[in-house]
Amino acid sequence: MIPLSFTTFTPGNDEKGISPGPSHWLVFQGTDLLVAKTDSEIRIPTRDSLADLGIPADGCHFLGTADGIPCRAVAAPPGLTAPGGWSFEGLRALFGMLSDTFFTVAARALEVLEWDAGHRFCGKCGAETKVKKDERARECTRCGHLSYPRISPAVIVAVVRDHRILLARAHRFPPGFYSVLAGFVEPGETLEECVAREVREETGIEVKDVRYFRSQPWPFPHSLMIAFTAEYAGGEIRVDESELMEAGWYAADALPRIPDPITVARKLIDWFRSTREGVTGARP
């Protein structure tokens, strides 16, 4: 199957200079994306409007342009049935069918829609808000307070000890599934401090040589995953049972079930695997 893919994406809030014509429509019902699938391809609507699909486009959000075509995000009503030939599919379930660039656009769309739905009223005075025309914000009609899309920073880290990587299984994970450690940044905390604290709290392990790896938007619902690598500095695994079911050190040639390739967690694990290719190593 040909994956959903954009070659280029240019983000934007302002539609000035955008000519009339077809748009790429990212229609979400909750976290489910409207797609059409065949044996050979998967696609989203690309057309002038959604009227012929029976989908209201009131309150749509301009996201930017993908391959020169405008992208727009729309929230479908909860009870709306997908039109014939189309279906609402969970974004996570589509991971193997999306390119990295398309996922970036889908993440932006989902986060913008979640922010828009959650800030219809002012958090300071309770009055209704309206979309601000010149920036991505909702403005209170009474006190003028601005609400911007919420972004929650979280660290995710590959901790390496000799030729093994620290992987853990959270309570919410399916059987046999493991990943690297992650956690949200606390107020007043640096990213590096957060890495050390999360690893220590969840496993009792101390780390050193914390280095930035890459980042990824994670729209479930509004996180920014900031990835790091780190070296083992000491300690023995003592799992925080409120967070994890188990954790352990794994060699590159003996990994359990791990996250999908589109995730930054998997990219960290693939980085570890590529640097230890052909090396088994002794269990620490």
C-alpha cells in the first residue's frame, strides 16, 4: 500500500496569498482521521470543499501548505457517520501507513483542533472566546485574555549500559511491549534534570552524559517529545510499581516487541541498534 505522504510542508496561520482551489482536508472525529483505503493506497480528501461528503467545514483551521496545496483541519461531529468509501481510523492504528512528514501535519491538525475545542471559554473570567485573526490564539471577548495552543514538553531517553539499552513495560502497554523511559517536565526544571529524575524515579538508575537526540510532536493530546541519549552511571533496577510493570537491560540482537518506526521512541532504539550492530555483549 502506498502510504499517506507529503514531500514538503510549510506551516502557516495566515491565508493571505492563498489562491482558491482544492485543499488537503484533515478531518478528525476525536483522534480518528477520515481516510479512504484500497489495497494499493490510502488517502485523505483533496478537493475544493467537503460539501459533497456531507461534512460541515465550519470552524476549519488553515495549517499551511503541503506540496503547494493548502492543508485544513476540521473536527467532525461526534455522531457523524463516515461517507461511503471513507472511514474514520485511529491515528495510532495508521502509523505504518503514514510518512514522517504526513504525521507531522496530522499532529499539528489534531493539536489545533484539541486546543480550539478546549478554549471556547476564557480560563480567567469565563466569557466566550473568539479566534484571533492575526495569530494562532483564542481571544476573550470580555477581558482580552489570549489562549494559545497548549504544548506539554516531555523527555524520552535511551539509557545505554555497555552494549545494552534500558527498556521498560508500563501498565498501559500491551503484553510483551517495551519502550524507553519518558516523562513530563516539571515547572522550573531543565530538560537534563528531568531526564535524570525520571530515570531515577522509575528505575533507580543514575545517568550521565545526557545528550540531545531529536524531537517529535505527539498529539495525544498535546505533547512535545524531546529525545535524549544517556549513559549508565550507577544503581540497580528498582521499578516504581505505580509507573512500570518491569524494566531490564536488552542487547541489540535480543530486543522485545518495541514501538512503531514512526515514533521517536523507536528512532532512539534504532539508533542504539545501529551503534551496536553485531555486538551481543554480556548482561551487566
